[in-house]
Amino acid sequence: MTAFFIGVLGAFAVVAPLCIGAIMGWKAHAAYTAHLEALQPPPPEQEPPSAEQMRRFMEDQEAFEAMLHYSPETAYGLTGDPLRDIAGKE
């Protein structure tokens, strides 16, 4: 019977600090994330893009689309003049 109580006290001596450490870690993590959020500057205001930026963006998108549709037929010149196809001229 004495061995049983010693075993219970030993288990308690291991489990209690483990639980206390887990709770302290949980609370410390919450305080740390709150501290990090307080240090972060507010996000800058987003300005709408200008007409020049929109024009450049649309040109980039068209160039990207042309690159995506580039095929082996275009590379080997089987579909006509590849430079005219890319330039969009007939």
C-alpha cells in the first residue's frame, strides 16, 4: 500500500509540473503574439494605379498570354510567319 502512494506521489510530481509548464507556455505565447502585433506598423494606404501603370500592366499581361500560347508549331514556323503572329499583324 505504501508503494502505491509513493507511485501516486511520483506521478503527481511529474504530471503537475508538466501541466503547469504547458499552461505557462500557452499564456506566454499569447502575450508574445500580442506584443508582436503591437509592434507592427499599420499597413500603408493603397493608392489606385495610375493610367500609365494600368497600361503597362495590360501590355505585360498580353505579352504573358502570347508566351503561354507559344507552341512547337510556332517555334518551327509551321503556322505561318511567327513574328507576324506574335506581333499580331497579318
